[in-house]
Amino acid sequence: MNVIDFFGWLIFLYMIGASVFYFVLFLLSAITLRRERGLNQKVPYDDLLVSRDTKPISILVPAFNEEAGVVSSVRSLLSMNYPEYEIIVINDGSTDETLTKMINAYKMEPVTMTVRKQVLSKEIIGIYRSTLFENLVVVDKLNGGKADALNAGINTSRFPYVCSLDGDSMLEPDALLKAMKPIIDSNEQVIATGGSVRIANGCRIEKGEVMNVNLPRNPIVTLQIIEYLRAFLIGRVSLSKHNLLLIISGAFGVFNKGWVVKAGGYKQDTVGEDMELVVRLHKVLAEEKSNKQIRYIPDPVCWTEAPDSLAILRRQRTRWQRGLFETLRTHYKMLLNPKYKKVGFISMPYFVLIELLGAVIEGLAYLYIILGLLFSFIPIELSVMLLVVTWFYGSYISMCGVLLEEWSLKRYPKKRHLLTLFFYASTEMFWYRPLNIWWRIQGLWQGIRKRSDWGVMTRKGISKE
């Protein structure tokens, strides 16, 4: 066996191992979701509305140049089905009309509030409260990035739980109740929960409310929907079951504020502040020998705007990969460390070997396949086997994610929706996944070079006023 064949077999074995691992995650997730299917969840959530154990929440909405969607996003939050909560929009030095639109839309006036500086954040310039809605506040501060804005929100917040939410996102009315239920049921043994994030492009949304769920016409956005189903319903459901979850999406997560403050708040020098905080929480829990848990809840849905062009999508994906690299580099001592138990021996190796390095190895698999089909120095048999296993890893697992959607939430009720999703999932490895792999490799390289900028993310808005 020559060197080329040897590396080809190594890539093949890696792809087989990663596919088996993902398929096991799929089976575990399917079992979990099928057990919950058909259960009447309405009564327990109604009970939470009148329960004394339902803690008040501060919803933190960091906003930088979000003039296109922040007003409608806040409107959806004002109609949340929850006993007591406040909405804190943090204007992070926006250069557009974000602050002006909020002040005009909600008749906001300057107020004086006590701000407890529990975590580091940049200077607050002013605070405004709505004269229409007493629980709506805008914090105007110097630009410091999303993590810094969230820290400013934590310092301003009054309640024991905080919910982080993107400025272009909208929650379904019962989302907070559903996210808080595991915390209440566990007597606050659960200290953080994350919910499903769904893509709103293509849906009809009016005045902050999803009126009709539909698929977008843009195939780039449709493939992102499939990606989200794969990531949330396969990866996070199964990892959460065993307290192995290392990421709660920055688009929607609920946290015990005391534990966030104890961990030091959000880290400002990373573009992956959402994952970094969750990993640090696991670290703090292990060091204090606490049995607190971090959970993912598949039902509470947050709707967000997805990039609809390759240029913007590339910026997002390279940033995500940089954030992953930065987090794993910061906490590399947790890897295979007995002190951190299952997180150190399962979660950390999974994110290093599959989520981080997987793009490089999968990229080599594509290169090997192409060279094997074009040139004779690579065995055609091995290239064909790699093609099959790469399709399974890239497309079949995504189709499994679509299947889990049909088994569980059924947000896409029409049969043509499912057929469209299955079709696009089957074609993923031939065009969309290679692009993603290339962007992830670029993001990894940028992380190694310590690039720190976010990149421009243009928003069009997802709600009609």
C-alpha cells in the first residue's frame, strides 16, 4: 500500500466513524422525540402562568444596526405569554437609525436607573423607558460588540433569569414558558436552556407574529433550514439528554443570571461568545463539583432571518468556525481531562474531531474523490466508496434531520414542504456542502491567525409593519 492509498483509507475510516457517530445521535434523538410525541403540553404550561415558581425574566436584545427588524422583533416580545418579564434592548453604538426607530415607535423617554456593574461592559450613555410599555427599556452604550452589549444588559437587568435574543429574532408566544419549564421542574437544578431556532425567510410575518409558515424560494436559504434541523434535532437533543451540550444558540437562550455572573459574564474577545459561555459554565460547575445541568428544549421556537446571499453566508460561517476554534483553544485543558468527566471525554473530543477538524478531513475526501475519478493513480474503488460514505454523511444525515422535524414539531405541515426539504437534502453534498467546507476551513485559518472582526451582516427585515 502506497502513501496515497494509506491516506485515502484513513479518510475513509474517519468518514465511516463520523457517520456512525451521527447516526447514533440520530437514533438517540429519535427515541427522545418519539417519547414526547403526542403528549399534551398545554396544561402544564398554563399552570406555569399562575405558579409562584415561575421566575421573572429579563430579555436581553443586543442590537447593532438592526433598524430593519428591531421594532417588529420587540413587538413580538411584548405579547409573550409569560407572567412577569422585562425587555432590555441594548443599542451597541449603532450607526443607523436603530435607536431613533425604537424611541419613536415606543414613545421612549430618558430615565435614571441603577446599574450594578457585575460583569465588564463599556460605558452606558443613556437609558430610555417606554411610556407605552413599562417593561420595555433601551440601553444606549458605546460600541463594544455583542458580548459586551449582553454584559451591559445583565448589569441593567432586575430579574434572576436572563434570556439572550438576537435583534432580528422573534419568539413564539409560549417560548419563554417552555424554556423555563425544565428549570422549574428541576427545582432550578437546570441553570440554562436553549431552544430551537428556525429560519423565517419565506414565512409571512406581520407585526411581529408568524402568520403562515412557508419555505423560501432561494435554495441557499432552504439548505440552511435543513442545516438547522440537523444541528438542533440530531446534535443538541441527544447531547442534552446526557448533559453534554456545549452550545446554546446566541439567538435564543435562557440563563440563571447568578451562574452567568459567577462565570464572569460573556467574553468580549471572541466571536463565539455563546458557545464560550456555555463551556465556561460547564467548567465552573465541574470545579465546584455541582450537578447542575444545561438543557436543550426542541419545542420553544425562535424565528430568525438567515443570509440569502453567498457573500453574507460566507461571512457568517467563517465567523462561526472562528468562534468554535477560539473557544476550543481557550479551554483546551478540558479535553480528555478526568476533572470534567463526560464533557472532557465526549463533548470536547466531538467538537474538536468532528465540528472543528471535520471540515479539513471532509475537504480532503472531496479532493480524493475528484482526483480518483479523473486520474488512475488513485484507486477508483476507494474513490467510489468515499463518494458513498460522503453522501451518507453529508446528505443522508440531513434527511434524517428532516424526518425528525416531521416526527416532532411539524412546523412545515404541507407534504410539498417535506418533499422539497428531502430533495434539497439529497443534493447537499454536490454543491452546498463543499462551499460550507471551504468556508469552515477559511474560518479555521482566520482563527489560527487571530482575526477578530465580525464582518458586515446586512439585514432586510422579516416582518411587515
